[in-house]
Amino acid sequence: MSDQLNDIEKAALDALDAVTSEDALQAWKTAYIGRSSPLMLVFAGLGKLSKEEKPVVGQAANRVKVALEAAFEERTKAVKDAALAKSLEEEQLDVTLPGRPAPRGRLHPSTVQLRRVLDILAEMGFQVYTSREVETDEYNFQLLNFPLHHPAREMQDSFYIEAEGRGDNPILLRTQTSPGQLRAMREYAATNPQNPPPIRIASPGMCYRYEQITARSEIQFNQVEGLAVGENITFADLKGTLTDFARRMFGQHARVRFRADHFPFTEPSAEMDVECFVCGGKGCSVCRRSGWLEILGCGMVHPNVLMNGGYDPKRYTGFAFGMGPERQAMLRYRIEDIRYFWGNDVRFLGQF
Amino acid sequence: MKLPLSWLKDYMDIDGLSVEDIARTLTFGGLEVEEIRYAGWPMSASGAKDMHSSQRHEFKTEGIAWDREKIVVAEIREVMPHPNADRLTLCDLYDGTQQHTVLTGAPNLFDYKGKGKLPKPLKVAYAKEGATIYDGHAEGLVLTMLKRAKIRGVESYSMVCSEKELGISEEHEGIIFLDDDAPVGMPLADYMGDVVLDVKINPNMARCASVLGIARELAALLKRDLRSLGDFGGLKAKGDFATIEITDPTLNPRFVLGLVRDVVIKPSPYHVQRRLKMVGVRPINNIVDATNYAMFELGEPLHAFDYDVLKERAGKKPVKILTRVAKDGEKLTTLDGVERTLTSMNVLVCDEKGALSLAGVMGGAESEVYDASKEVLDAKGIETKEGQPTIGKASVRGKSTVNVLLEGAAWNFINIRRTARQHNLPSEASFRFSRGVHPAIADKGVSLGLKLMAEWSGGTVAPGLVDSYPLPPKDPTVDVTTRDVKRILGIELSAQQIAELLSRVEFECNVKGETVTVTTPPYRMDIGEGVVGLADVLEEVARLYGIENIPTTNMADALPPQVGNPVHEWEERLRDLLISVGLTEVVSYRMTSAEKESRLLSGGSETHQQIEYVRIANPITPERNVLRRSLLACVLEAAEKNVRAESLALFEIGAIFLPHKNELPDEPRKLALVMTGRRIASAWDVKDSPAYDFYDMKGRIELLLAGLQLSNVSYAPPAALPKKHRDDVSAVEGQVYHPGKCAEIKVGDKVVGQFGEIHPLVKERYELGASPVLAAEFDLAALMSAQSGFSLTPVAEFPPVYEDIAVIVDETVPAARVEGLIRQTGGKTVTDVRLFDVYRDEKIGAGKKSLAYSLTYQSPDKTLTDAEAAAIRNKIVKRLEQEVKAKLRS
């Protein structure tokens, strides 16, 4: 009997060696350890054996059963592993095929840059103040200390709106966001004319100048104007605030410098340059080899402007600054031609 | 203002300073140097002599330095014909050490050809072999190195130079003849090497539109001395050759005349011509050149009259000059030969016979000093027409000498500005007068002009000036305190320090305690009175102290109350939502044309003419002559520009402009969306994806409105709405959308926008692809005011029951009506109704559709049984049967 069991075991193991698939495994299982397999028939026949033989054969059969089951488990794992290894080897994608694009919208680069500027200014306490795009000469020029026929007006050629009977106060497209200074000051001052509250605003928006449209000049452009008015604001504060701004905008190591300049609505006035962030000041084509980039104009609010806004220049001081987000975006993204901005070509817009 | 450094050196010592140092100092002091142009001056080793590293500022630089060894002053002793070429000559030239035979084609040597040894040698600029100069024959400025060559059999290794070859001017008609006293053998760079700074003169720096003006500023910034000017002959106001009558001193505060007798008109000395060329003026003759030279030196524009003409016009009476405004319609032929019709804004210089010149802007033709042998140019170098009409009186022309009456005056700058603009006559004189020239310098200008004229013409200056000065300006006096400096500039300066700074720019300073009382020097017009004057003077303190030296501090002032800007913040949120649903932002020109916008109107061009626009009075092009009324038109144009793109989903946010006659327009803000093209971009495994349709746009809008937390949103065909609502949201009248594929969007009962497929006739007017074009427009104010509070729907704890029902209804029954009835009948327990199929089939019947809904029943406080759900379902079905004759589909 033990010979018979040994034969069964050997035949089963031999057969198992040849098994390489799930199906063959199942067939083997039925054939060798299934209900009607020779081994099971041995168990079934135990009852017919003598008392002495029964435990011997039973033990021997049990040993064979455990061995076959273990071998089956082992083989099953091997077959699965082999199948997995085979499938892993076979299922190779061309990883260089393009991925499926997911649709994604994009902000206009001017919006992106406007947000950067306004976010930094907001953290410094400058709150967004928006005002109209079509303005009167009074708000765009006269109240800002550009008298009629003043040479300073030549710096800003304007688009005028057809209107009659307006004399020296024609309607025009604002050439700067500065009229917002006056509108804000008057609005704030109206809340308490005797003690007007301090102001800290940033005015973003589209401005217009009569220019030929070229790679470097446009008829419309965004501007962000900053204005701080209070009883305690100095030119040194202006420098400190804008130096901080430049560090936030261009990096903690950005160096700035201030040059005297002239704007009718500020005095003293200055131009702020930041060290070219492309070449680190060594000189490159972006900074036109000067090592510096002109970033913004600024100055102390002119006493006439304070007065026109309802703030007594003997008591209040303030500073103002203005910058162009498109110019900044041009520097940041190396955009060589300003006409891209309003060209609305998705091949341009899609890159931001 | 172009500033030759050689000229600057007449006024101050610049030893130890590099050109860049000077340019940088000026730039930081408010006189921005826009370009440095070398004409022979030795270039400094770049960067080596920087004063402050933080002020490194390289400048746009052009031109060449002249090699001191290879380019020298030489003399031509004899001009000989070339053996093989008529148009070339050979020069016997001596360069101080050696004799050379130099080949040249210069036409201005032909007169000397074959005349033997010249009695007076010609002084010339001589370039030796290996010298780097500009190629005189090349277009533009091309550097070249002189090499040995054989030209028509004669060896050539060096040359005599034209101005173009040396980078002085564009002139290449002939070689330069230097002044007779030029020392032979001297390096040309030492003799006349120069460098020109192009300095931008801001309106507040009008006083710097002269060599003296810039020198004064530079000396103050560098703490160097300004060389004394002298008094140019010390002429006093006692001349008797003319009288002056000023009608309106506010327009003409001062008028000064001087006289030079027996002037021989001829070219100015070469060094004068060269300086004038470098400042950008063409030399004409010694008279015109003297007026220009004096103007560039001192800033006072001068005007020369032919005194003999004036005397003849006056007849037996003495010459009398009057200034007055023109009569409207009065005519004057200016020296450019143009007869100008004047208005009462223009000021004239006249004699008793009539107008002589347009004051401060341009001279008249008749009284101009005229050199019969030369072309006529105006005193400011503007070339005038050939074949002039007879100028002046024949009887006094053609003499060998002339007597020149020289005018130096002061004018109202606004008046000059308007006159120069009106007649479109920009000139160096009107540039200065229109920015303000102080009356106090008029006599100095005339004196210098007279002195130069006499010097360059052999004439004699008549004794004395005639000077009428009815309205001397009061030079403002301003009190500056140490507190003001601290309060506005943020720096601590003592009164002495303030006075020291301001004295450098020649303010007269009196210190008393903490107050400095300063009086403006009598040549600047930019300082005001009172608080304005204080700001003006503080600007000077800041500039001279050095803006770079002012510390940087943080604002100590109280932070104002933070009020935020809800509209702006909401708009930015809207942008974020729009890009999150896949739309790309565009920004368009606000200026457009009615024709372009009319494309959006089915009515076409007849209709658009009735639309009122905000019109530009001075458009740059007729295509941009109005401000837009339709934002959608802009976005459609953007789509048109991208017609080649496979798929487009664009939006724009911005103002449109609605006119109010002669008043400021309304600027309502809008949102416009356009989608067209394929729903999914083609790819290697995506072919022929369907085109965007109405429901793609609607899906985006639903996401957008849900993102804005708007509830109670409904969509209905626009015809169902009263017409006035449509005007609120559409910038243009007319049928923009396909009538069967558009909807108005309401929040509650308020219309916030509309959307749909663009009307086929409208689409035809745009160059767009074959796919349908979907568009939407919102009024932002309406949309924002439709905002309600956010209310969270609790997340249910008990399990839902899901059930599908399909009902058959007539085609005319809108899906929204069926859904509304389901929700209404189901009440709170029906938490979700989702349409998952719309089916049409013969079996259902013609004119019918089946709508299949997935319903979710859920109770907030218990687990629903199937029976409870069924009861609600039966109620719904019954209601649908009653209301819309729906049949349950089994």
C-alpha cells in the first residue's frame, strides 16, 4: 500500500512539474487531490482495512495529501508569478506617446501680472481702488497739476471724445490711472472734511495714449498707481516702501536705485530702476546692456494735488507711484513685442 | 539738448571725470542722458573709474574715438591732377613730420587743382594707414580701417577726411577745411575730438536747455566751480538806433535790441560750424550761426533783422519796433515762404509798416538777413523753398555789407506754445520759449550774439542796447525750515546744510534759526510761491543731497481702515471660475468701429448707424474711431483671429461704453464668452470629436453660476421675456442668436445674461470655421447683485433610495417644466433629479419624446422604505399626467 501511495505521490508531483497554467492547475487539482482522485480513493478505502493497517496507511496517505497540497500551493504561486511576469513584460506602453490633454483655461498675462502687483501691495495695506476709463480733462490733467497748455501735457498725447460745449474741460480717455488719486482723495475727504482720513490705495486699470502702435508702444496699456496720504509720510518712506515692493516682486536680493525725474503731480519726483534680473546687472539685451531696468515713476504728492483732493498740504503729505504691468510682464517673460498683448492670439495666450 | 563736452569745458573743469561719470551725474540729477555719441574724444576704460558701484549706468553709446597717432592735423601745400583720372586729385601734404602724396576725390579741392604751391596751405584732418574711420561711401555708419591700395595706378595709404568719415556729421560732399590756426602735427583728437551727450530736458529743467544751463547744474551736482561768463562787452541800455513799444507786457515782458554794423556775410569759422552740427543745427552763415550759437550757449533765442530794410520801411522816421497781438485774419509771410493767417492769439513783432515776425516762433521773409549768394534758410536752420519770392527791398539788397539788428526777447510761454502748435512750427527757439525763458537773460543773449557776429564778420557793435523791460518777474522767495525737510523728505538737515545745498544752485539763502529764506536765481521759472514753492525748493534739496542718499524707512503713519474692494475681488473670483472651466482670457482694444460691431446685428449696416457711440475725436485710424458697445463683438473678433485653432473657449471681462451726449459715458462692466470648434482636441487616439454645441456652453454656464453660489437660476427662450429686459443685457439690438438655440438666464426673476448659438446670418459675417459658434454675455452688476448667501446642504446620514422613471410628453413641453414638477411634487424628500436620457422613436409617437430621470429619495432623519419611495413616485407620476399629459413609460 505504501508503494501505491509513493507511486501516487510521484505521479502527482511529476504531473505538477508540467503544469504552467491556471487551467492545468485546476485539472491537476481535480486529478490528484480532487474527490475522485486515487489519493482520495485511498482515504475512502481506509474503512476496509484492518485495525493495524488503518493508522499506518492513514498516516502515510495524510502525509502524501499534505505534501501534494503544499506542492500545489507552491506551484500555484509559481504559475501566478510567471503569468504576472509575462504580462508585465508584454504590457509595455510607448511612454513617448503624448498624454491626453485636459482642458485648461488661462488668465491673460496682464491679469497675471496685475494680480502679482496688487497682491504684494495689498499685503502692504494698499487697497484696490478702481475708477472710470473715460475722464474729463479736469480729472486727468488739471487737478493733477497739468495746467492747460502746459509743456508737461506733451508727454501724454491723448485721445479725445467728441463732445460739444465743454470749453477747457474736454472728455478724453484717461492717459494714466492718476485721476483715481483725485477721485479717491475727494471720496475719502468727503467722509470727514475737517480731518480727512489717511489713504493707502492701489488703482489698476487701462490707460490710453495717442501713439503709433509699434513693438514698443501701444494705444492702450494697464497701469497700477499707488497712493499713500497721511500726516506722517516722507520721501524716505516712499523709498522704503518701493524697495520692499521690488524685493517682493523681483526677489529678496533685488537692488534698486532712484533717479531724479519729473512728473507734474509729484515733487520731488524720481524714477526707480531695479537691477536687471535677467543678467544680474552684468548687462544683457533685456536691460539694453545697462544692468538696470526702469520699473516705475514715483514722488511726493504735489501740494496742488493734495489741495485739489481736499487734503491740506501743510498738514498732510503723501507719495504716489505708477507702474506698467505689461512692461513688467515683457521683462519677466521676455516678450519682445507689446502688440502681442491685445493681439489675442491663443498661441501666445496659451503659453501663460 | 545735445551737449558737446568741449563746449561744456568752456564753462567748467571736468578733469578727472570720465564721460560716463558726467552722464551718470546728470542722469541721477534729473537730466537723463539718452545717448553718448563720440566724435573723436578718447573713450574711457569702461567701468574702471566708477564713482559709486550702485550707480553703474552704461549708456547707449555710438561713434568712435580718434587714434591720436594715426589721425592728425595736416596741411595741403599743393593740389595736383591725377595722371589717369579727372575726378581725382593728388595732394602734396605735410603731417608735421613727413611729406605725403595723398589721393582724394574731394570736390572742394578742385578749385585748387593745378594752381601750383598754395600761398596759404589748407589745414585738413589727415588719417594715416591703419586708422579706423567710417566708410564715407557706405550707407549709414560702417567702420573701416585704412589699408594700402592702388587706385588708378597711384598708390594710396592714407586720406584727408570728410566729417562723415570722422563721425562728426553725415556730410561727405567734401573734406573738412580746418581753421587756419590749426596746429599741424597735433593729434586731431586733441585739437577737436569731442563727445556729445544727448540730454533729455524735462519741463521743470527748461533752464538747462543750454550749455551754460547744463554746466551750472553739473557744477552744482559735482561741487565744482562754474567759470565766470564775463559780460560780453558790458553793453548798457542806451542805444539810439531804434525804439521799442510793447503793447501787452504779460505776453512780452521784455524786448532787447542790439546792432552790428558793416557785417560781411560769410561762413562761420570751422570750429563754430562743427559745434553747431554737433548740437544738431545746420550752419548757414556767420549771422544765423551767431544767433544759434548764442542760443545754445545761454538759452536765449535771438532773431536777426536786416536793419537796412527796417530803415527803408521807416522812411525818414527812426526805426520803431512794436509788439502786439495779431488781428484775426492778419497775414504774414514767414521766411519759409508760407503765407500764414494769424489769430489774435499770435504775438507779432512789427514796425509801423506792419508785421515783421511771428514772435518767438519764426521770422518774416521780408526783414530777414539775406545772403544773396546762398540758399535761404530760417534762423533756426529750417530749410526753405528754392525760388523764393522777392525778399525785402531790392534797393537795399546786394550790398557787400549789411547792418544787423538783433532781437532778444521774453515771451509768455503758453502763448508761444499755442502759436507754435497752431502753425505747426516746432523749432529750437519755440522749444525754449514754450518752456519758459527768463526775461533777465535777454540782454546777455543779445550781447553775446552781437559779440560773436562782430568777431566772425568783421563788423562793429553799435554802442549800447535798446531795452524795454516793462514787467520784470518777481523771483520767488520761499521759506524752508528744517522741519519741512524732515516732514517731507524724511532727512535731518541743519539750516546751514540746507543753505549750502541751495547755494550750489545759486539760490540766495538767508539762515535765521531753523528757517532758510531762499530767493530764486534770476534765470529759472520753475519755482513757485507758498506751499508749491516749498515743494519746488525741496525737490532741489533732494536732488542736491542725492536721492540715492536719502534713507529708506517704513511708513510710521497709521494704516487706514481696510475696506477692501468687493467688486474687484468678486471679478477676480469670476476669472478664476472661468479658467477653471477651461476658458482662456482675452483682452481686446476698447477702440473699435461701428462697422466692425455692426456685424453682430442681423440688420447689418443700416442699423448700426442709428446706434449712438462714444466717438474718438482724433482716432489713429478709422478702424478705431469709437469705443466698443459690445464686449461679445470683441471676443468674436478674437475667435476670428484664431480661426485656425481647432477648438476655442474664450472669455473677456471689461467695460463697454454707453454715451451721454457731451457728458461722461456709462461704463458698465460685462462678461462675454465664445466657444467653437471641437469638444475634445484631436489626438492620436481621438478622432473627429464632435463640435461644441449649445449644451457645452450651457454646462459651462451652469458650473460658473454654481461656482458663484447662485441659486434659483432658470433658463428660458428670450421671446418669453419682455423686450426691455433684453436691452439690459445686450449691448446691441438685433437677433444675435439662433432663435431656437438661445436662452436668457435669470436668477430669481432678474435677467443676468443670455447665451446661445450665434445666428447663422451673423456668423456669415465673421470669418469663422464650420462649427457652430456659441456665445454668452453677462452684465456683471446684475450678476453680482444676484448673489445670495451661501447655504450648505447637510450631507445625508441615512441611505438613499434610487429609482428611474421615464415619461412620454409632447415635444413642446420643456424639460425644465417636467423637472420642476418632479421637484415640486417630490418636496424635500426628492434630493436629486437627473435627466439621463432623451429618446424619440416611432413607437412613442410623432411629436413626442421620452424623458428619463434618475431620482434620489432621501430623508434627513430616517431610512426610507421602498413603499415610502413608491408613494412619492406615484404622486409625481399623477401630477405629471395632470399637468403635462405625461405617460409613464414602462
